[in-house]
Amino acid sequence: LASLNMSIPIIDSHLHLWDPQHIGMDWLAKAVPQIRNKTFLYPEFNEATKGLDIEGMVYLETDVNPAYGLLETQWVVEKLAKQDKRLLGVVAYAPLENGERSRSYVEALVRIGAGHGVTPGDAAQEPTARSFWSSSKPKEPTIIKGVRRLLQSESVDFCVQPDFIKGVQLLADYGLSFDICVKPWHLANAIKLVEQCPGMMFVLDHMGKPQVEAPHAKDKHFAEWSAHITKLASFPNVHAKLSGITTEVDAVNGSAWTVADLQPYFDHYLKSFGEDRIMFGGDWPVVLHAEGVDYKRWVDIAMELTANLSHDTKMKIFNKNAKIFYRL
């Protein structure tokens, strides 16, 4: 396997950990059997990544019931981050649709993260990121790096509501980025959101969740998805994760797909965003949705997709770019 011989230490920009007996996650009761109501913490993660060089991880909120949002963040910062020093950053939930009223929630997140983590460094290789992080707050060490309010299950107009836009804009006051997690039909309005938030830093999760039909030659969705990706990537404050694509192709095709079916999507992604704005994300344990795909298999697939790239470019995608974007 390519992953076992990989000479690049991985920064995983997209890790989930959860214990449904501790925090309410109603959606987990309806999830696929591989993850339904199961606990995924460090023992399971360490087993899943055995033999890989995982240098560091960024925790992503797990769509907990909203009443548990702050509790999730406290649990991650005060317990999980102390159990494994490789957990370098947290992207937390916040109800940004409340507009200016969400500021009190964001300030609570900042208080939880204060004194944890490292002082934001100089994003020397990416000028837009460097400019934003050098001019924004906070300057003190913090492990809270950003916010994600899931959009994938909302209406297409949810992310262009004035209050939601205001909620996203105010994150810049606290030096927090925003993870965009959408379905393909949300991308047009996600672009409108980005247009109205020039002072923010964004990262697109899971390649915009394209509906990959295998083989690619039959894919009627590629043209629309690729046009939206091109437009989104034209904004220098938008970065992108190489993550989640196997879950999407499996949802459409079952197991009847190959890595070759994914290659045109990654190639367009790379052409659009460039090597300085794409970062690897494991999306574990959600990655288990796809039949026959576990953490190691996903790393192998990602290595296949990037096989023709130089070692330096792979180092950016699998390590350096996440450090720059999330100030690790």
C-alpha cells in the first residue's frame, strides 16, 4: 500500500471524534451501520491509522444537537486535546444564522479555547492567508481555529440570508475561519456568500460533495460542479480540502467505481485552487460510509490521485497547507 511507504507526515485537517453516550447526536441513530450509534475516540483512531505517520489533526464539529454545541467544544478542548497533543486545532459549531446575536456564542468559544494551542504563526507561503491572520485577532494562543455551521441539509437560500452572512462576517473579528460544507446545489449561493465576506477566510469541505457518476464519461453533473469550483477558487481567500469524495461516489454508485473515476475531479480541483490552497482531510470516521474504504484506504486513494505531483507539492497538500490555513 502506498500509505505504508509514505514519507510525508500527515496533518489531517478534518477529523471527527465522538461518544454518543456523552453528547447528543440524533443523526447518528440513522447513520449507516458502520458508524451507527458507535463510539469513535482515540483507541479507534489509533487502530485505524496504525502504521501511518499522523503528525497532527484538526477536530471538526460533528453536527451535535444544537443544545450540546458548547459542551462539545468544551469536551474537545478540555479533555480530548489533553489526551493527545497531536490535536492541534478545533473547528467548532456556532449558530451563525442568528447574525449579530451569534457574537455572544462565538465569544464563548473564544473563551473556551483561550490559553490552549499555540500562538498563530506566520503563514509565509500563502499571501492571502498571511495577510488575514497577521491583521486579525486573536493574538494569544488558542486552539479554536474556525467555525462550521453545516449547510448541506439546509435550503439553498440559507447561506445568503442577511443574518447568516452577518454571522459569518463577524468571525473575522476573532481570527476564525469558516468551513463551507455543502451539496453541489448549494455551490452557487456559497459563491454569493463568499462574495459578501471579503474579510473572511474560507475552506471548502469534501470538494463540494460532487455527484460522481462512474464511469466519469457518463457524468452529467461534472460540468456544473466544475464551473462552480472554478468560480469559488477565483477568490483568493477560499481554500479547499481533499476529503469526502469516496463517500459521495459510493452514495451514487455503490462499490462500482474506481480511483480513475475520481481523477478528473481532483485534477480540476488542483487546476482551480492550485497546490498552495488544497489540504488533505481524513473525514474519519464518516469516511467509513463508502464500502471497502477505511482511513488507510482513503490515504492510498489520495496518494493515487496525487501520484504525478512532486514531493514538495505532496508535502503541501498532506502537511504544510493545513498548518498555514489553520495556524497550527
